[in-house]
Amino acid sequence: MWPFLALALALTGAVALHCWWWRRYRRLRGELCAQRQSCASFQQEQDQVLAAHQAQLQALFNSMAEGVLVLDANGRIQLVNQSLQRLFALTSDVRGQTILEAFRIQELADLVKRLPREKAVHRFEFELPGMEERWLQVNAAAVFNRDGAPHGGILVFHDLTRLKQLENTRQEFVANVSHELRTPLSLIKGFVETLLGGAKNDPELATRFLRTIERHTDRLTYLIEDLLTISRLESGQIVMNLQPVELRDEAQRVVEALQARAAEKGALLDNQVPAGLMARADADRLEQVFFNLVENAIKYGHPGSRVCLGARNAEPGRVELWVQDNGPGIPSDSTDRIFERFYRVDRARSRESGGTGLGLAIVKHIVQAHSGEVWVKSELGQGATFYFTLPQA
């Protein structure tokens, strides 16, 4: 009896112990699952916060006008913004690549190698390889961790192309103005010294020298007036007084003003502008446009050449005008630059004719101030036709 009771008690104790362990196991497993779920939820929340932070950072970088590039500790690209993609015309994702792999520019790769040692590089300029001139400036800084070890870098790119072009234009403009002023001044000084040296005692020679001095003084006056005019046009200081203008009458005034000069060259001026055709323009500035174009046609045309002035209604709301000659024409590589300040197709011939080199530039700015366009069509030996548009009255 007692052994049976002992065995029963032992079995009962074993079952109770088993149930206790089972309940504890289930409780611990439940707690572990809850912890796992909590960890997973926490990790998911962390991932969401990190993704939101990265999205905010990307949006911030994309709003910047400058190109931004972030490198990781291994020197590989971690982030680029939209401005950088536009600057380098990137069509694929370059994240994970090195600078050299992404851009194939050794200068940039060398700059990144310098960063850990120099910590920052300011105003580093380089030219992008390609057909078009493109200059960029880089400001770069190294990123370090708490232990002071290199942890990556950030590069900010700024487009310098426009500034470089403006600086080149300024230098070319100063050089051209200096040359244009120096030539007549040197001639005037030479003739004055000759007169003071005794030529003034010869009335015929003195008169000839004084006329030459007067001609070059006029050239200086015209140059300064043209410089002031184009400066005021470019800065917007000249306000166009737009009124309905009868185009044939304006063209006729220019023809009459230049008739004597055309007769000296044996040129024929032909006003073919239709009567009654109206445009909305500043009459004085329109006369200046016609005058410059017709004067050039006379100056550079052949003896006995023909210069025609014409106009017609073009697209709705526009009037198209032109000045056509049958002179030597303009080379195709010069037609795109003919309206630049001081640009000359034939420098030797231009010096001989005494132009300022600003006439066509003034024409372009006056026409653009009327919201019009100006262009030229020409072939060598076939003459040239200068077109421009104005708003209809």
C-alpha cells in the first residue's frame, strides 16, 4: 500500500512539476515573442524615422542651387542632389561609386584624396571636359568621427561658366576699346608733332594735316557716342518711346541722309518699303537701326552696288524689315558673331573704313528693346540681307 502511495505521490509531483515547467515555458516564450515583436516594431519605427530623415535631407539638398555630393568613409558616393545631376548631366544612379568611376575626372579624384590631410579645400576651379566651355568651383570639407578618424566628406559645386564668360567679354571689350582709342590718338599726336616741327609753315600741308586730324577726332567722337549708347541700352537706361510709325517715311529719311555718301561710292539706294505699313516703335531709334544697316551696306559694298530697304507683314502682330545689298557677303562662320561688339569680319578693311565696330551691336540691342529679333543671311560673293522684326502698330 505504502509503495503504491509513494509512487502515486511521485507521479503526482512529476505531473505537477511538468505542468509548472510547461506553464513557465509558455510564459517565457510569450514574453520572448512579445520582446521580439517589440524589437521588430522598434526596428521598424527606427527604419521609418531614418527613412524620413534621409528624405528630408534629400529634399533639403535638392532645393539647393549648388550641386552637393556626400562621400562615405570609403570614399564612395552616398548622396547627390538634383543640381549636381544637372551640372554633370548624370543619367544614372552613381551612389556606391567612387568619384573617378562616376565622373572620370582625375582632378576631382585628387581633390578627394587631399581632403583627409587638408580637412578642407576652398575655391578649387576646374573645367569640365566636353565640347562646350563649362567651369565649376568646388568647396570641399572632410567629415571625422568622434575618434578623429576620417568618416567621409562633402563637396559643394558652383557653376562659374557665366562668370568666366563675362570676365572674358570684359577683357576683350577693354582690349578693343583701348585699341580703338589708341589708333586715332596716335595718328592725331603724330600729325600735331609734325605741324609743330615746322609743317605749319606750309599752308597746303598744314591744311591737309588738320583735315586728317579733324577726321580722326570725329572718329573718336563717334566711338565715344556709340560706347555711351550701347552702355545705356544694355543697362536699360534708354526707354523706348513706342508710337505708331509709318515705316516708308522713316526709311526715306535715312535714304536721303545717306544719299551723298552713297553717291561717293556709286551705290544706289532703293526704298521698297510699302506705303502705309505701320509698326509700333521709337522713331528715333528705328532711324538709327536703318542708318547703321544702310551705312554698313554702302561702306563695305562694291562700287556701283545696290542697297534695298524692304518690309512686309509677317506673323500675326509682327512686321519684318530688311536691308539687302549685293556686296562681298559674309562668311558662314561669322554670321553668328556679326552682332558682337567690335567683331569684324575683315579687320584690315574695317580699320581702313574707320568704323567703330559697335554699329551692329547697337542695332541688336535696339531691336531687342522693341521685343524684336535680328538676324542675317549671306553667302560669300552673293551679298547680305539683314532682317529685323518690330511689333505692328
